[in-house]
Amino acid sequence: MAPFVFEHFGNPSSGHVYGRACKAALDTARQRVADLIGAAAPSEVHFTSCGTESDNWALYGAVMAARAAAAKAAAAGAAGAGGAGGYVPHVVASAVEHPAVLAHLAHLAEQGLLSYSLVPVDGEGLVSPADVAAAVTPATCLVTVMHSNNEVGAVQPIARIAAAARAAHARLTAGSGASASPSPSSSGASSSSSSSSSSSSSSSGSSSSGGGWRPRLLVHSDAAQSTGKVGLDVGALDVDLMTVVGHKFGAPKGVAALYVRPGTALPNYFYGGGQEGGRRAGTENVMQVVGLGAAAAITLREGAALRAHMGAMAQRLLAAVRAQVALADQDKLRLNGPADPARRLPNTLSLSIRGLNSGAALAALSGRLAASAGAACHSSGAASVSAVLRAMQVPTDFATGTLRLSTGRHTTPAEVEAAAGLIVAEARRQGVLSR
């Protein structure tokens, strides 16, 4: 990144020598991110300022594309326009999405731009594909489910969710006479999709026949927390849109990307110049984007080893806490999220100690233990129950004693053992664990 602070200062949209150096750096970074997520071409990667922008753009873009297609069909008055007049887009999301999704959905609903349904999760924080399919209606234009949860680490079955949602939408639209075109999924798409790979996006953002107009169904996944921790392949996941966030896998804060499948109707979120293939105006932050590309290249090269290390350290941390807790107190410990480590992010532990005041614990351990009570981006540090734990129906006496712990590239066994000792000692100090 340093050369793009001190040496390469040109505007990448400029044709002179200074601009060309920066444009080449953007191209390299775009290819590296595309390689990391299995995109077929670098042009499918669009750089943004953060995950919130990428999520907001995916939601707003899908909804506005559907509204525009409905208005066009209604204005044309052609055969197949039935149902377009007065159309209100419908979105299906999980109840444990990041606030960048949930708050934006609520805002757009308040403006009368959409309606939406939230699908519950089970006790491990997992979304059922059948529940998503049941929430789909003929008006559904978008299904958005995060790839993995940022608090408890539950990795969602996105390919199965996409297949179930597309199949449900195809049945509903076929029943009303709307046509369903094949999905442009890559050869790596889930083989379980069969007829479910219908209702994919097109430039019009809609489907119609003599029986009525219906929107195309897009699938978006916020993979902010997953990138670098598990392998990602947009083709195998069968998503039309996917959010990637730099600081979650080693890049600087303040840079992210939105994957957009070719042919997907997605109106601009920012308007102005022709940057990012004409889809996202604003001069690119070359230094940050270069950092994103470098992190993507390192992650792709070291991914398997890094994931194994983080997973080993997380499992060691959990085992170390359990080993220091008396047998009579073991029932006071609770691991939130999937019990099977294969269904959980390798670096994430959501650990509850019944009766613990997590806010007080974090305050007491500040400076010695870097942890949080919930998601770092929306946690006040107080002993309260996060929306994710509420959705999972975690008992309150456990939920208010939750610590969100993460391991990383540089985590050592000694640090893990020390962290376990600090946590158990604080729980004993509060009187919730025996000595």
C-alpha cells in the first residue's frame, strides 16, 4: 500500500502515466478478489467503502430494479403485464442478519418501497432452507441470508437456501403463468438445485407471460464474516450478489466489495462518474483497494493453513475454559452456535457463563482481554441480550453472560491459556463459578 501513499498519486480514471499506474493496481486487486470468491471475471467485483454500503446497495438495487421492471410492464400494457400495477417488492431475510441489512429493510419499508419477512433460526443459529422457501411469495424479488453469523459463527447452508428459494419462486410464478428462465449458475453450483435454479436475474429484472408479470428472484449473501475463514465460491453458492469486507480478512478498514453476477439488474446506489464499470460513482480509494487485493492474495495462498490454525486455537480456548471449571459447574457453561465445528466459523466462539455479568467482566478485563459481548460494530459493552441470542432463544441468564471471542493469525497457545484463565478468574470473582 505504501507506494500509493507516497509515489502513485494519480487518478485511476485519468489516461496519463500517473493514472495508468493506479488503474493497473485496481485491475490487479479486482482480479485477486475475484479469484478469492470464485468469480468468473474481475468485472463482477465492484469496490465499495464498507460492508454496510455493499449490503445497502444489494438491497436497494434489487428492490428498485423490481419496481422499475413492474412500472415498465404496467406502462407498456402489454400481454403479461397483469400484476405489475401497484406491485410492492417483497424481501425475505433471516432474523439474525447484520443491522446493515435489517435496519435498511426497516427503513425502506417505512418509505413504502417494500415489504419483508424475517425467517427464524434454530437453537444453533441456523436458517432452515424450508423456512426460507415457505416465506417466498410471487412478489419476492430478493432473498438475503448472511453466509455466517458474526456473533455465534453459524455457517448457513446458502446453496441449499438459494435452491429452495428459487424452486419455491418458480412454482409460484409458474402457477400464475409467469415464465421461469434457467439460472446462469456456473458448473460449480449445487447439484441439489434441479428445477430450483430458475427465476434468476436478467437485465429486465422480471419475468412474464400471458398469465401475469412477476419479478425475478435474486439471492444475496453477506459474506463479510466468512471471507478468509471458510472457502467461498459464488458459483457453488448460486448467489447473484455477495458482500465481501476487507478488514475481516486482513485488509484495512474502509474498503469492501460487492459481487454482482453478470446479467443482474442492479441500479446504481451512487450516481456521478463512470467508475466501477459505470455502476458505482466516485474516485476509487486506490491505497485501500490495493490493500484489499493484497489481503485476498495472501488469504488465497495461506487459507487452508490459516483456517486450521484459527480453528485449533479456538478449540483449545474452549477446552482450556472447560478444564478450569469444576465438574459441578460445567452446566453453567454454554457454547452458542452449532456444536459441530464444521458448521461454525473456525475462529469464532460465543461462550456463555450462566449468571455472569458480561459487561462488568469486559470492563474488569479491559486491557488484558480483547473480547466483546456481541458484535463489535453494534455493542455498547453493557450486559444486555443481543438480537442474535434472542432469536436463538438463549435463556436470559446465559445470554447476559455471553463473551464473543475470536482467534486470529497471530494467536498463540500461550495467549489462549492466559485468556481462559482470565475468564474463569473473573467468573469466580463475580461468584458465579466455584473455586
